[in-house]
Amino acid sequence: MTGIDLNSDMGESFGRWALGDDTALLGVVSSANVACGFHAGDPAGMLRTVGYAAAHGVTVGAHVAYRDLAGFGRRYVDETPEDLAADVIYQIGALEGVAAAAGTQVKYVKPHGALYNRIAIDERHAAAVVEAIKAVDPSLALLTLPGSVVGRLAEDAGLRVFREAFADRAYTPDGHLVSRREPGAVITDPEQVTARVLRMVEDGTVTAIDGSIVRLHADSVCVHGDSPGAVAMATAVRKALEHAGIAVRSFAACDGSSPSVSTEAAKS
């Protein structure tokens, strides 16, 4: 692989409550998943983050979520598919207006937290998200887990689909993310994270939490902005990639159909 996207969740501060160092991270990543107000973020923060992204030449994506400010979007909301589709349309539309004011555009959608995990396996909510994206702008790409239900439905609907791996999250043997409620779900050692990312990109594999090997080919790697030492970790990952001859570039800035990506688990 000659290139990979680095993405990070941003714009997640709310009012006087600050989370993450978006300005510093925007000097490292190539794509910014900007919170749209449902799990985090507010209008002023959205405008500020998108403006920073535009100034750094970073691609903007809508980080849509269940309506769950108190739980940071990490709690499942049992709403109807119709209500979920409306919620996603509202969030994308809000960020598109902010992006236009900042002189840039929204290029993709990445669901957040509980919604991200739910639509990897839930047909009804996955279909609602796909319907919402198509209703707003069929040219928007979707960023999701390899092997997810929403990815399959989005491709069937004609959307561009890109898959991501997570630099600092543990994986189950079937290629899903370990719940944050479980011990070891978040990896904080920069050397370990950097080695994992290089292996993901160069070899297309990652070691699952049980020691098995998961084949995981991705177009983008997420470095979480709210992890301890996030900026230093993201910087180390980027330097390691570039040292290995792997360019960091936005997946959503390119044209053409999405690449073929697959996930399978194999016991080591």
C-alpha cells in the first residue's frame, strides 16, 4: 500500500467544556469527523473546527450519532428507522451549512459510537442511515467497519463505501471492536499503537484481544482525539507511516468507486 487516510473525531467540545486538541490534530490527520451536535459539539464549535480543517486542507466528514449528549452517543437509542433517518439528515444538513460558511464541503459520513456499532449488525437502523445519506447527497461517501451491514447496504444503494481500522481500539476475533466497558478495549501505549497501525497497513492484519489474527484491510485509520496523549500518538503514527514510504492522504478526496475490502478472522 502506498497511501492511507488518517481520520480523527473532532469538534466534540460543548460550550465551556473542552475535549481534545483539534488544532494540533488537524496538522496530523487527513480527514476530520466533525460532531454534529447530537452526541457532542455545538454550532460555534462546529464552525470553528470546520474552519480549522479548511485552513489545513483536511477533508471534512459528518460524525453523526444517536441523540445522546449525556451519554456521549455511546448508548443505544431504540428509535424508529424513520426517526433515525430524519436525525441523520438533520445532522448532515447542519454540518453542510457550517461547511459552506467556512468555504469547504462535507465529503463523507462516519457514524459515531453506539450508532456506528449498531449499524454494523442491525439491518433496520443501517438501512435508515443509508436512506438518509442518499436523501441528502448521494455523492457523500460512508466510512464504516469492514464487513459491516451498513457497508453492504450502502454499496447496494450505489454509495461509495470506505472501511476503517482503529489505531487504539482492541478487536474481537470476528473483527468487531471490543466494548469500551471491557478491560483492554482502549490501547494507550504509543509504541504498541504505532506497531499495530504499520501492521494493519502493510500486512492487513491485527491481533485480536484473544491473540487470534484478524485480517482487516482498510482505507483509513482512526486515531481518537480524546485518547490520552492523542496528538503525540497521532504524530508518531504519521511519522512511522511516512518513514515506511506510505503517504497520508484523504480517502474521500479521490474519485472513482470504492476499493474492494474484506475482513475475515483466522486463528493463529
